[in-house]
Amino acid sequence: MRRILAPFLAVLFAAAACSSPIIHAQSVAPAVVPAYVPYKDAQLSPEKRAADLLSRMTLEEKATLLSGSDWMASAPIERLGIPAIKMADGPLGVRSWAGSSAITGLPDAPLKVLSTSFPSGVAMAATWDRALVQREGQAIAQEVKALGRDMILGPTVNINRVPLWGRNFEGYGEDPYLSARLGVAYIQGVQGESVIPSVKHFDANNEEFERHRIDEQIDARTLHEIYLPAFKAAVEEANAWTVMSAYNKVNGVHCAESAELLTDILRKEFAFKGFVTSDWGSTYSTAATVNAGMDLEMPGGTPMKTWLAQPGTQAVGNGGGWLAADKVVAEVKAGHISGARIDDNVGRILRVIFLSGIFDHPHTAGGEVNTPAQAAVARQSATESIVLLKNADSLLPLDAAKIHTIAVIGPNAAVARTGGGGSSLVEPKYAIAPLDGIRTRAGAGVEVKYALGVGMEGEVPAQDTPEARTKLMKEAAEAAAHADVAVVVVGRYEKIEREDFDVKTMDLPAGQDELIEAVVRANPHTIVVLNTGDPVTMTRWIEKTPALVEMWYGGQEAGAALASILFGDANPSGKLPVSLPKEWKDTPAYGNYLGVNLKVNYAEGIYIGYRYYDTKNVEPQFPFGFGLSYTSFEYSGLKLTPGKASGNEPVEVSLNVKNSGSRAGAEVIQLYVHDGHSKIDRPVHELKGFQRVELQPGETKAVHFTLDRAALSYWSPEKKNWVADLGTFEIQVGASSRDIRMHQPLKLER
Ligand code: BGC
């Protein structure tokens, strides 16, 4: 990688070799741009064009590029024809970029953008379907272009460390390998459409509590094994064009000022060639930020000033305006920032402007969004994401021919709760609520009755009184008692699970446990559906409940997707990308969350999620990787070729998987590596491969994985590198982290 980087830097900085003379020369009036200039020549490489353009820029112009001009746009430079990079929030669809949301509070009227609402990140992760995530990235990028924007702020690849993080729904769950593969797929989908993604939030944005001030103490091994792999893969495998730094501090330093993160790790270790943007309002200094390798401060211009001037914005810890051109120029002139540094940062932004094609082919608004093809990707994603967690006596799938009445109950039944709250929440043209989806699918022959059962906590105060609760619950139990089947849709909503706040408790909102218990008592044929992004406590009712489905926040199509699963039009194939613990006190970071005096110690280290539950023998409610199907799968013939590992020679792992049931379905085969001989403590196993395979009844398919040395390695704090200890590993394949079906030894010889 470093070899690839060297020529780029050499070309890019040929002009910058004499960095200080350039700075002096820049105080003179900018020259008129001649008719032919290499940077306008689309035949030349982005690196050459960036270097040429850089050599024609004044210091003031360069400094101008280092901060935004607007809430969601970088600065254009008209003299040179440099376009603004026009951004929009994602990652779960395209969100209005006007900035007049609850976050910005800007006075301008909000610009309405109605685009496709895709399932939340955790739901996409539950599909374990790289190709689908790539298609999602592609569909979102097409909408970005159709709306005349250039950059989507996603994917979110932060790891689910605690079940209470308000933004767990945005990320891809608890496992770094799964997050890495899906992040790569999303980026490939976006960049393949010449749209700029932004992998966020670098690094370790794992709680919203005091997100601007919290200081996370994380050791190097934990960073490398858990909190960096998805970013590393984004850079090394997908060549991600931009990364967004996080709000929080890591080991005492704000991420936007961390030379260790932005320069030593990102630029040097991963050989990142793109640019880093700050998270919105996460900068606190000029020279330290620029010198750390933070290239673009966002937001900028008047919206930034208006926002920072509002009461509360800075009080909660937002900072900004530090990379405004005058401040940067002053620091350069004072000798606190070198010309070479400015050229590096600006050169990175310019390179992406050329590489993405937005210099030569600007995106213009007016295209179509929410096309049938895009909605179909959202529908397939929502369907594949649904996880069937319990299905006693094969209560599901429902047979519409045999059912006369269904009671659909719950605060999440009649309202489409498409996503969690904050910057990722998309406003779709339409959204299908579970009740709508079930009604449509059930058809005229089935009576579908609805009862609220309990109000969503805090949403309608009149529904939160004890009298109202008693009445609503009674109505629900009666509806359930008179129906053949009851479907209770419970969960949270965008004001409880959201950016800016953590969730206060792992328990479902007030009254929902009681509602489930009352409905299950009234009707033994009850299906509980969870509409959540975070794990929730189920201990009160799980034993008594015959069927349980996790539908996540599934975007605009979720209600129809749910109905297709309940009625068996689609066979559930989602698998948990996160362990569902029994109780909050069982979780690995319990006791080391929120922190003391704004410091939070990641004392559990690498032991998060199944790495903790499986190693320390703590039984979760449902394990990582788990999900039921309406059919069954048999695994056979596990084979390793060659039978031994040495050097960097890849090992092929193959097996056969058969659909031994009577319905078509998909299985996610998971590969874990167990290292029982390492010199340092390691989790009992770690995910190192997965394949989603679709099989007709009776069909068998061969499944292949390739293992490399990295799959056997851990991060050695001593060697400051990845190390695989010679000896015998165990290669495991299974249907969840706790359902290992087959294993074989693999000896690493040298
Ligand atoms: C969020 C980012 C988002 C940005 C712009 C921040 O508050 O953390 O994820 O992209 O705002 O809206």
C-alpha cells in the first residue's frame, strides 16, 4: 500500500517541495488561469491534476478549502473552477441537507426531500448479504445524484459496545469483521456511482452521552481488533474517498485533533489517500487540528456561525469555525502550520474532487428518486433483515386460508417507525406500517382488528395515565381473545433511540412488557414483533411467548416485508449481527459505561459481544448469528485445502449445505476461528467468514471460504503488529456463534 502511495505523494507534492516559497508568493494577486491547464485535462490522473491545481492556488484559496461554505457544502473557488462538494446526510437514505432540523435549529424553512428510506444499519447487517448492501449503497448514490448532491454521509461502521448506545441502529452490530465487510460493500456501491461516501465516525463513537467531551480509554490492541477494522477495510479494500472523524476523545485527545488516529493510523498504517472531514461541530483548535491531518472542517460559513451562536450549541460541547481561512492563514504565517501540511490536506480534497468525477461531470438536480427499482432494494433489504427468534409449534408462517381474524396490537403497529432519530432519519414518500402490510397481505377474507394496547411512552401524554393504560390494555386483550392470532408490535421510536442521547434502559418503554403479557394470556397464538435497533430485555415474557420476530427499524417497506415473513411468502433468513443479552447487568461493558468524570474505561477490552458471552460462559437470550427459518439446513463435508497453513498461502475452506426442509430458503453459514494456543489471551472464537446461500428444497450447494494469515492473527501490543502464533487452530462452521456444526484443526506451520 505504501508503495502505491509513494508515487501519488511524489507527484502531488512536487509542487509543494518548495513549500515556504509558495506561501510567500501567494500573497500576490492570483494569476489568470490560462486556456489550457493540466488540471482541467480529464485525461490526466487525479493526482497530477490535483498537483497542478495546487500549484496555481494562493495560500488564501488553499485555506478556504479547509472549511465548509455552508451547512452541507465545501467551499467552491470560482476563479479556478473548483466546485463545492455538496453533501447530504445518510447513511440510510438521502436526508434533507438544508440543515433546518432539530439539530441545527436554523431559521431557514426546511427543504423537503422525500427519498427512499432504507432499513437501519443493524437491519442491513442482519441480512449478512454483501451484494444487497452494495445495491443499497448504489441505490442511495443514485438518489444523491438525482438530487444534485455529491456526497453521502455514511456508512456508519461504529461498533455496538453497549446495548444503550442511542445510535446502535445506524451501525452494523457488534462484530468488526461483519461491519468491515458490509462497510466495504456500501462504499463500493456508492463510489461505483461516482458519489463520495464518508465512513464514520472515526473512531469509537460508542455512546452519545457527553459525546463531545467523553474521553475513552482504549488500549491499542482493542482499538486494532475491535474499533479500527471496519475503517481499515474501508480504506484498504474499498479505497474509501473520505472518512469522518468522531466527536469523542480517544485516550485524551479529540478525534479531530488526534495525530495518532488521523496521521499515524489512517494515513500511515492504512495508507489512506482520501480526505478526513470533521463531524459537525467537533473542532476546537486551528493548528493542532490541521496538523493532525483533519482536512475539512464542517459545517462552515454563515450557517455554522448562526448555529454556534444559538444558546445550547456550544454548551453541549460543539465547536467550530477554527479552520476558517483567516485563522488558518494566520497560523501558517506564524509558522505553526507548514506549507507542506496545507498542501497535503488541500491536495487530498482536490484529488477526491477529480477522482469522483464531480469536477468534470457536476451532478444536477431534477432526477427521479424513490424509483420502483430503489424501493425494491429497500423491500428486499427489509425482508432479508427480519430475524425469526422463536417459533414454538410452528405458529409461523400463518396460513391465510385457515385464519379468519387477526388482532394487530401495539404502539408500533399502526405507525411506520422506519428508523431511529437524528441525522440518519430519512423522510420517505410513503412508509408501510405493520398494520397496513398485514391488512394488505391478509386480504378481504381475513378480518384484521387493531388495538393500540399502550401508548408509546412520552408520545401522547394523555395515553400515559394509569387510567388510559388500563383501558387500552383491556381493549387489546379483548381484541386478542376474539382473534385466531394476535400480533403485538412493540418497540421504541425515534425520540427514544436516537442520535444525541443514549437509551436510558434496556427495558421496553413503559407498559409494553405488561401489554405482551396480557395479550399472551388472552391468546396463546401470539406473535411478538420487536421494532427496535438496540437489544431489549425480554425476560418477563420470553418463556410464555410462542413466537418472536425482530423487524428492527426496517425503512419504508418494513410493514410489507413483515407481512411477507408472517405469511410465509418469504422465508426468514436474517441472523443477529448483535448478541441479545438477557439483562443489562450481563453485558460486557456494564460498570464501564457512561464513565466517571467524563472518562470511560474500555476495561472489557476486546471482550465485547459474543467474544465476551462465549468466552466467559454468559448465556445471552439469543446469540450472535442466530436466526430461525421455516426450513432446515444440513451441513456436511467440511474440508480444508491444503490441510495445513504456512506463510501467506491461502487456505480454502469448503463444505456442503443442504436445504433439508420443504421450503426454499437462505442460510448464513458462519466461519469462526478458535485459537487455543496463542501467547496472549484470545476470545474463544472470532468470526472470519460468512456466506449467505439460497437453496431450493432438497438442493445442496458447495460453500467456499478463503482464509488468509490475517484470519488467524491477533494484534500484538508488543510487536505493534498482527501476529499469528504457530500451532493448531480450530476452524469452525456454524449457524450462530453458539451453534457450531462442524470443525477441523488447522496447523499453522510457519
Ligand atoms: C452526526 C453525523 C452527521 C452530521 C451531519 C452529526 O451530528 O454525528 O453522523 O453526518 O451530524 O448531519
